[in-house]
Amino acid sequence: MVGVNNTITWINQDNLSQHTVVTNIVPAGGTQVDLILGTNQTFTVTFKVPGLYHYYCMWHPGWMRGTIDVLPASSG
């Protein structure tokens, strides 16, 4: 879980292959992600819309996948 306006960084530490990060479920107005990470590359996204973001690697969808829960800003 992260709060609104926080970032997530993907790091490809696989020295042998590229991987992708593709969002397939995003809340309305949320950031879509569709990228290829080469070996030792990183990519950072700042999430500005709360909700659940589901993502996967298009080459390894059975086991390289995840969900990011972005929480709304606190009103306190």
C-alpha cells in the first residue's frame, strides 16, 4: 500500500532477460503503465489517483504480477 502522490519503482535485476510492466486494471483517471524494462533498468511511477492497480509481465503473466493499493490522501 502507498498513499496518493507516492511512487513505486520497478527494478529489473534479471541479468538475462527483459521484462514488462503492463497495467490491466486501473481506477478511472489512474496512470496506465505499459513498458519494457531491459536488464538493470528501473522505472518509477507516481500514483495520483487512489484505487487498485493490477499489473503483470506480458512474457511471464502466470507468476510475474502484482497489485498496488493506492490509498486516498488523509483528511486529517
